[in-house]
Amino acid sequence: MSVKPWIFSTMAALILCIGCGNKPSEPLLASAPPPAREPREILENLQYLGTRKDLKQIPVISLTDTNITYALACRLHRHAGGMGLVLTDQEIMDLGVTDLRTKGYLVPGVSRMDYLEAKRKAASRGKALPWMAKVDVEKLDTLPTKDTLPDGKPDPDYQEMRDRYATPAMAAGIFRVVSGVPEAVWPRVAVLETRPDPRSPDVQGVVLGFKGTPVLRVAVMKNKADNYGLYDLVLEQSTKRLMTLMDGSK
């Protein structure tokens, strides 16, 4: 996409300049920003969600097509699990995905990465930790993506997940990945690049970064209301790495 000029609000411009300059910032937006009318405006929305933890902002940046939202939910939780990002029990309840916890797809405070690391350590010491026996690693952070199980039998969870939990599961995944960026880093995140996705003319890519380093790769698509919603969201750096970058910039 050839980046067209558009007018930013004073606060948005301030945030972007601060992000580019890596200087101490003023507090981010105190009130929720409007829906993104241009791809790069998704930054303000993600900054607000990442710092204010206002769950009401998630529908503002979400797509509404169930087929897209469920596929995104599957990708987000698998990605978050691999990055070691977790949800607390309270967050799971607030996000409306307690049934995903009950079914074993989400475990409070535990990611797939955590489990695999604990399993590796357990193998070396010859004893597993008690909590590990309660985790179904085949389900953890892995929502069903097919209507059949590996043995060819119908997957009873698949249709229910798609029909009842596509939207809340997606919201939980968005919050989970966004929370991987430390609050102290968000004010210094800037738009590094915007361009169309070569695989789809309807999707626009936005790279968000800190000190020139990509932090989040975001893909957005227009909703029927003509605002942009999240089509994909990938955290490029671990939370620990981002904190290291932050400390190195002081």
C-alpha cells in the first residue's frame, strides 16, 4: 500500500513522535480512541487496550464474521501459548471464556510453553509436578480446527466452539497477545510500516515497533461499518526481550 497522508489527532501524533524518538512519554489516551478508519490508527486502539486493560475496546477493533473470528481465535491462542503468554482466572471470567477453561483449552497461569518446559525439567529429575497431571496438553491453547477427531469421529467441541465461543475466544486471544507487550513499552511503540497483504487485497499489514525493532505484526480488514478490525496479531518479541530493550533505552 502506498501510504496516503492523513490527519492525526494531536495526541496520536505525539504518541507516534515519542515512539520514533524513544523519549519519555506523557500518559497515553485517558479515554477510548474511536474505531480505526485507517490501518495505522489501530496503534492507538492497541495502546489503549494494552495500558488501560479496558475490555470494552476489544469489540471496537474486532471483525464480526464468525468464520474469520474463530480462525483468528485459534491462531491467537496457539501463538500466545507458544510465547508463554497466559490469562489469569479473573481475566478468563471477565472475558467470558470460563467454558474454555472447563474444557481444558485454557488453564489459568499456564501456557503450552510453560507445560513443555515443566515436562522437560520433570524428565531430567524423574518426577512431574502435581499440577501437570491436571493439564490436557493435547487441548491446552489449541482450539479445535476441524469437525473430526484424528480417528475420524466427529469432534463434539468443534461446532460448539464455532457457534458459541468464536467471539469471546477471539477477544480472549487478542487480550492475551496484547498483554505480552509490557505497559511501560506501549507509549514508545510506533508504526514502522503499513502495506497491503500480498495474499489478499482486503487485508492491510501494519508493523508496530519500538526502537526500530518490530514488536507486533498486525493485519487488519474492513468491517461493514467501514472501520478496520483485527485479522491477525503476532507478537514478534518475547515479553522478557521487550523489557530488556526498554531497560537498554534508559
